[in-house]
Amino acid sequence: MITYRLADPISEEEYELIQNEAKALPFKQRDRHMKIRVENNLHEARYGSCCLNNPIAAKIVIDAWYYFAGTRYDLYEWVVMGNHIHVLIRQFKGFSLGKIIGSWKSYTSKKISQQLNIPQPVWKPEYWDRMIRDEDHFQNAKYYILNNPIKSGIVNWPYVSTGSFAPE
């Protein structure tokens, strides 16, 4: 399960505050704290362009995922929110996760920038990934992704998957 975000959805001041909070915690709790606090900010969508609300940008991202689906990875579930995305894949042997995500972000950054006249970089360099441990975890990840718009208070969100691309 992968999450990445636009370059601008959290102000630098807010991000610095979150980092300082994390530094005050025991080492093992820092990553989780950062992920939760950043994600809460993303769902509130108080800051930034939220350019992924634009159907052109959302389509660019979704098309990029489907381009190599079935050849580099199985694509299961996804959602494009206004300022971040969640996608659930199973990468194939010989294709590193970093390179897969790097190609998505590089291609979509250029395309979104061109189409919507948005300055680059479109994406923050980092991303979060979570290895799926078992079938229950897989089902929970799918549920989380599909219900992400509802968590943000949005009903009938058009940029969410409706089923699995890969064979079950």
C-alpha cells in the first residue's frame, strides 16, 4: 500500500511542527506519528492547490497506474484525493518499488505541470509504503483506500477504483 502527496498540501511551518513533535517521541514511534499527523492534515485539505481535484490531473495519475499494470505490478485498489493518493499494488519480481513510484511521479509531474500550468515539482519526494502481511491486512488496506473519500467527508467521489485489475 502506497501513499504519496502533492508538494504543497502542508505548509512548511506545519510540517516543521509535525517533525518537531516526532523528534520528542521515542525513535520507534516517530514514523507512525509523522504518518498519522501528515495524513490528518491531508484529509483536512486546508492548504495547497489540491490540483488533483481537477479531472485532467486525476486522469493523468490513474492512466499512469494502468499503463504498466499487469506487466510491472498488479493494481488492486486506488484513490486520487485532492492533495494525495493511495494505491495498492503487488509489484512483480525485478521491478523495485522505488523505481515504479519514481516513474509514476516523474511522468505525472511533467504531464500535470504542462496540462494545468502548475509549477514543478508537483509531488513531494517522499512516499509511504506498507508491506501487506496477510489476507486480513490486504482487505483492511482495500477498505481504507475505498473509504478514503468518506473519511474526508466526501460522498460519490469519482476518482476511486471500483474493483481489482489483477486476477484474484
